[in-house]
Amino acid sequence: MKKVYIAAACAALTLAVAPAHAGNGKLSRSDGFELKIDCKGSGCKVQGKKPGGKWGLVEKGKGGRDNYLKLVSKYEAQGFKLK
């Protein structure tokens, strides 16, 4: 019984420490340009890459699910599609 309590306490600590993901996804455009959007509660980061190139920072912004959805809509309007 003691092991069950210890396991439950460990699980609760793990969930409390892990950052909440608001959303993440990859988008691509017909010319081969790719984007990665990674949003957590603390902030969103968008990285881009040309075909054969390296990943670079495109923009940073506020976090949260709503901002993730706004970023996806913004880039879909620019011709990107979710993978």
C-alpha cells in the first residue's frame, strides 16, 4: 500500500513540473519552406527552414492555446498547410 502512495505522489509531482503544451505543429508551403510552431503556456516560438537550410527563429510571442491557433491561421493565410 505504501508503494501505491509513493507512485501517486511521484506522478503528481511529474505532472505539476511538466510544462503545459498549448499546441505544436509543422507547416509547409509549396516552395518547400517549412515552419515549426511550439507553444507552451509561457510562450510560443516559430522556427522556419528553407529547403536544405537550417532552422532559424521566425518569431516569439505570448503562449497559450488561443495564440497557437492564431499563429496557425496566420501562416495558413500565407499559403502554409499543416503536415
